Amino acid sequence: MSGFSLERGLQALREEMDAPVASFFSSCVHCGLCAQACPFFVETGDPKYTPIHKLEPMRLLWEREFTLWGRLKHLVGLGRKVTDDMLAQWEPLLYDSCSMCGRCSLVCPVGNDIAYMIRKAREGMVASGHAPEGLIAASVRAVNTGSPMGLQWKTLEVQIKHVETSSGLEVPIDRQGADYLVLLSSMEIINFPEYLEAITRIFDHAGVSWTLSRQCFEATNAGIQIGSKDIAATLVQRVVDAAEALGVKNVISPECGHAYTAIRWEGPNAIGRSYPFRVFHIIEVLDQLRAEGRLRTEGKEMDRLSMHDPCNLARKSGVIDQQRHLMDLVADNFVDLKEHGKFQWCCGAGGGVSSNERAEALKMAAFKRKKAQIEEVEPERMVTMCATCRTQLEEGLEEFNMDIPVVGLTEMIADHLVEKERA
Amino acid sequence: MMSSMDFLLFTKGPLFQVAIAIFVLGILIRLVEIFALGRSRNFAEPRGGQVIPGLKTVYKRFNPDPGTFRRAPFDVVVGTVWHIGFIVALLLFIPHVEVIKATVGLAWPGLPNPVVDAVTAITLLGLIAALIHRLTHPVKRFLSTPEDYVIWAVTFLPVLTGYIAYHRLVNPYPLALGVHILTAEIFLIVLPFTKLTHIFTAVVARWFNGANFGRKGVQS
């Protein structure tokens, strides 16, 4: 990758300045309450992880170039300038210690949407050449191979065969005019193959018309995580092209948080137009099927279950009640974590943190907040609906020798389907 | 040499005009600077509205969520107390109501002097507590710039000098009152150029926050 420079970075930041950003920077009084909302600060106690501090280079540029007072100060030689060294220094703050979970945005007394600005600030980091290696590698793989993990269709095909053998059902591929195009995430394909079998069985049970696309199966978007509108647009365009080629009415984002925000909220803006189809997270689709009486289940999980809300799904997308309705369907002893829904705490791995090897120690530190929450309600198992969260929960719980298995909600629903009578 | 009465008349007259002019113009420029940047069009299908959730967030951020209160009770209590105290002393002290009436033509009933006096004393203590907190709390100290201390002083002084003038702690009275008016004018002049602008822009920021989240179906 070449052509990165401080000037390009600053230009990218200038393009990100808008009325909300200006109102946010105008309003911060350095009260520091955002720190209390951030798992990276709360679990390390290091003030440099205060969320608003992570935006200092962007704030300096705003003050210097977008305010009359800042321009006057600049004319008489006052005020700091954003330098390449400064951006280099801020790289770990903007990437390693921020999962863009958005909890700070919910507690700021003056109303600053800090996560909104972090997303924008990362555009400047990419353009100036200050993005982490791990994320650059994932983005390059995503652009070149279609998967951030370099996974190919033939790998998925092996899994599809597997699912078909074990379920006795057909996994529809490239079916024109299907109601739903199902997307997957590479991490899910590798770590949680049970997901594909679960939706195959659920959709057969509920009589849903669906399909996979050979042209594009990957839902995740490394461009959103690293902070590159161009990469984001390239990857979203592939989904749009596949959906349009098959003429589907809806696209389903898998059990992955950021993939959902990427396609659902950022995607249309990345490509600069609305979609001719609607986008749902699998949990929304399952809850809709439940509400329509198309999910007939039997038996319940009897052990004590709790749930982790993925930030991208709950706080950042408003999918909060749906997973609880589904839990009620199949769980007898479900207890919510104390702070849940829009006030849930991040697992620590989102926003590209898990693709950034350098952030490994911080990622585990931030997990301690989740651990504390889990310890408060002492569940026997945790349920979630995001492959990144799930991997982080599994790794974290193992790290701290907590014997609490983590399950995906979709599989749990599939386990309770009433067997269909064969015609 | 200027007598204390001349000084009072100067602060009440020409200087007051200048301060008001800088304040009004300064705030207008700040707001124009913000709104002129605009927002790019959003093509994503909305899950909820923006206007009502935005307005709700403007109100809701006065009451922190229970978790934040538990983690930072001092910030919440002291911050709320001195902000309310400052606004009560500013807007409900009868002589202030008179000044506002003479300046912009709007009037409302004030509070009895002893009530405002007590509120002022509490506000002074709250501001001192807030300063000590800023100097000692690791996050606040880390974030604080000289500007944060300047605006603390600029906020504290009108309250202090008002308290001094009301209790006749400094003589002659015209001097004490003149100093109070002068500090209020400094507050007005400094406001548009510092983060004191949050008095106005926080409403805008909260609305944008509520609108961003509201569109996605979350009440922030």
C-alpha cells in the first residue's frame, strides 16, 4: 500500500467534519465521564484511554481550521498543529483501545456521540498510513479474496456438503428470486460451522425461501473496521451486486455484529444509494418467524443462562427485544446481565480489536468488565449472537478458568424445533 | 482618577454594551460555524425517527444512567448542584431579573433574596469542590488544559463577587458591584471563545446524538 501521507490523512479528516462533529467538539468540558463508560479505561485505569482523548488530533484540526477563533490563533502562531508523529502516537489509542462499542456515546452529559467520531477519525488514520498491521492485512485479504481470513468458496462448499449430509436437507445456492440471501462470516464458517446447519434446519422448518450466493458469501466488512470508505464501498458493493443478480427481496446478516452495522447502516452511505432490498440480522428474522407463529419449538433449556448483547446489534442497531423473545421461547431459566441492552458492556474484541494482534493484551483487559458482569449473575452458560463476541467470550472465560460454555442463539433455537412430519 | 461610582457607571454602561455585543455575535458565529458544516444524506433505511428521540436525549442527559451514577456519584451530584445553583442565582435573583428585563424586555418572578443567597453559597462550595476534583481525579487532571482552569475562574468569579457585593464584604459598595458586573462581562466575552459555549452547543450536540441513535431505533 502506498500513497499515504500526513496531508492525505488531514484531508480525509477534513472531509469527515460535519455539523454533529463540530457541535460535539464545541461542547466537551473535559468532565471525563466517558472514561467511566469505557471498558478499556475501567479495566486499566489509564487516563489515556479516556474516549474523548482518543479524538484529540481530530479536535485540533477542527479547532484550527473550522473555527474562527482557531484560525485567528493560528494566524498569530498559537495552537498546536497535527503532525505525523502525533497521528503515530494516537494509532494505538484509536485502534487498540477502542472497539467502537459506543457506550461512551450513551453517557456523555453534553451528548457527544464519541463512537461516531472515532469511526470518522479512523479515515484519517488510514489515509495517513497509521492503521495497524493486522487490520491492513485483513482488509487486503478481504479485497483480494473476498474474505478477511482468505477463505474461499471451495472451503464453504465442503461445509455445505457436510451440512446437507447431516441434516438431510438441501442448502440452496444461487436460487433466483429467493426471499432471503443469506450471508456468512468467515469466522463463523471456521469456528462455528453449526450456524449454517442451524439456519438450514430453521428455514426448512419455517418454509422460508432462501439462498446462498457463490458470487458473495462474506458479510463482514474490514473497510468499516479499519476506517476506509473506499474499501467499505468495494466490499458492500459485492453484497449489493450478488443480491441484485439473484433478485432477492432481503439480505440476512449472520451472527456477527459489525457485519450487520456495515451492511445495514453504513453500506448504503458507502455506495451512495439506497438498496433495492432490505437488510436484517438473523435474530430479527428469527423473531419475525416466531411472531408469525412459524417457529414451533418443544422443550426448554433448563440450566441458568445469561446473554451477551453484541454492541453492534443492541446499542448501535436497536435489536434488543428480539433476542429476549427468542430466549423466552427456548430457555426456562434466563437471567439478564445487570447492565444489558443499550447499556451492555462490550466483550472487548469489536471494532477491529480482534484482528489487531498488537491489541491482544488490551483486548483481554477489557474483557474483565464482561467477566465481572458474568460473575454477578453466575450463569451456567452464556448465549450470544455474534461470532467475534462469542470467540472473545470463549477465550476470555478460558483465560480466567471459568467453566461457562458459550452458545449461539440461532443454534439453540434450531435444537428445539419440532420435527417436521415428512410428506 | 476614576471614582468607584465612575467605575460602576462604566461597567453598567459602555462596557456592558460591548460585552453583550461580543457575546451575541460570538455565539452566532459559533452556531453558524457548526450548522454550516451540515450533514451528509443518509441512505440507510431508518428504524426510527430523529426529531423526537433527539429532543428526548436533550432532556435525558440531565439524568445520568444508573451505572454512570454509581461509578461517578461525585461528578453527578456536585456537577448538577452547582449548575442548578448558578442558573438559579443568574436568572432568579431579583436585581438580575431587572437587568434582563431592561436588556431584552423579558421578565419573570424572582426568588426571595435569602433563598438566592443560600443557593449562591452552595454554588460557591460546589465550584470549589469541582475544582479540587479536577485537580485530583486522575482522568480529569489528565484531560485538563489551561483553558479548563481559566473557564473555572471565569465562572467562579461572578458568583464570588456577587456574594461579596450582596453581603457588603468590600467597600465602597459601587466598587464591589462594579467588580461583580465586570466579572460577569468577562464571562460573557470569554464564553463564545471557550468551551463555555457548551451552554448553547450541548443542546445541539445532544440533539444530534439522540437523532443518530433514534434513527437506528435506540433512545440514547
